[in-house]
Amino acid sequence: MSVANTGEVSVQVVAETPFDAGERRAWAGRAAAYAAGFGRLCAYTVPRLLDAAGVTEGGRVLDAGTGTGTAAAAACARGARVTAVDAEPDMVRSAAAAAPAAAVHLATLPQLPFADGRFDAVVGNFVLNHVGRPRAALAELRRVTRPGGRIALTVWAAPPAPGQALLGRAVQAAGVPRPPDIPALAPEEDFPRTEQGLAELLRTAGGLTEVTCSAVSWEHRTTPEEWWHGPASGVATIGRVVTSQGPAATERIRRHFLELATEFTASDGQLVLPHTALLASGRVAA
């Protein structure tokens, strides 16, 4: 790791990990497909995330890993002065359209092109699920947060809730393995996806005080067609697995998905999928 000085901004220069490279491939050009399915799921935690970070009118807010801009748009609606970043150009374009009042940039954790202490609050809705160096990413988020400012983050809980596990169960039932070109997070970079594990990460890697972490559980309502569209379009890691062995294997997974989905199907035909995320926040020491 080295540090490049660009005026008042100190930017960490960090080599991309195999996990990061895999994430770039998984999300490239898939903003619309994400927004139509998984994006609605991930939007559920946004109001609580902004509350935990203390996002209010006039505050300088960074939305890290903005995706299609849901949290950025919600922060703008509160009257905050919002900057948003994402590592994928298609997501940046979508976020700029969704949150026209925000300044949206292409940037990749743990290398943000901002001065130390620039923001009053930083939020990251599931961003830590998509970085190869979570501790370095959290340290960078702390760097750009002013003393006394707050950071709030969500991650998916592990083990996953039943609704979150549905697609993975269909892949397993179809006998489709995870392709070797989809790297997992390095074991030394991982952390327990529990309330205690995420809170400890904020205290140690982030150096934050007043840390709290709690589980957020909800039932996501969708249709079988909508829930299948994302992975069938190659969205996220699950989508890369679903599409990895060609149309015949994808169709085999789809049949298992529809069969397994019956246990979550309500009387109106919609799926009711239980999900659980972890929401943690803390304050940068003054």
C-alpha cells in the first residue's frame, strides 16, 4: 500500500484483490436489472440507515457504494448535501439520474478522492458485502468523516434468513457448483456477520465509539418472475452462478427455484421472503 498526495487529499493506492475484480465483473452493466429486483429489497433498510447516521438537513453526507442511488436520493429528500460514489459506471449513471441533487462520482473503496474529515455523516447500504478489504474500507470511511461525525452501515446477516437462502438452495438442488473464477473473500479479510462481529469491526478497524448494532428483519414481497429476473440476468454473485453453465443449467435452476418458492407463496401468488440484515453505527472520536 502507498499513499499518493493530490493537493489536500491523501488517497490510498491499494491493489485490487481478486474478490474486488470479481465484483466488478458481477455488476458491470447491470444497474437496471438490479433496480428491478434486488434494489427494491435493499431499499428497505435505507430510512433506518439514515437515522442511525444522523442525516439531517444541511449535513454533508457521503453515500458509499450508492448503487442505483436509493440512499442518496433519500438523503437529498431530507435536505442533506449529498455526495455519492460507486465502483461501477452503470450504477453511477443510474444514481445520478435517481438523485440529481447529489454529486455522484466513480470511486472504489478503499480509495476515496476526498479530503480528511469532509463529511458529517457516512452511510453504506450493504457496501461492505462487496469489497475485498472490509477493514481498509472502513478505515477509509472513518478518514473522510469529521471528528464527531457518524458512520452507519448495513450487511447481510449470516447464516442467511430463509428468504435470502432461496436462490442458493435452487442452485444447490440443480447441482450447479460455484465457478472457480468467482473468488471468495479472503479468509483473513472476513469477519463474523453477526451483531457482535459487525460491532467489533466498527470498533477495531473503524476506531469508532458509541457503537451499536442490531438485526433488522422484514418480509420482502415480490413475484416469482421479479425475483428470478435478477439472477437470470447475471446480477450479483448468485447471477453469475446461475448463468455460468449455459441456458440448460439456468433452466434447471429455474425449475428448482419455482418448486422451492411454493413454501413462500402467499394466497395472492406473491412471494413473501424473510430477510435479515445487520445495521451498525458509531461515532468518529472527536
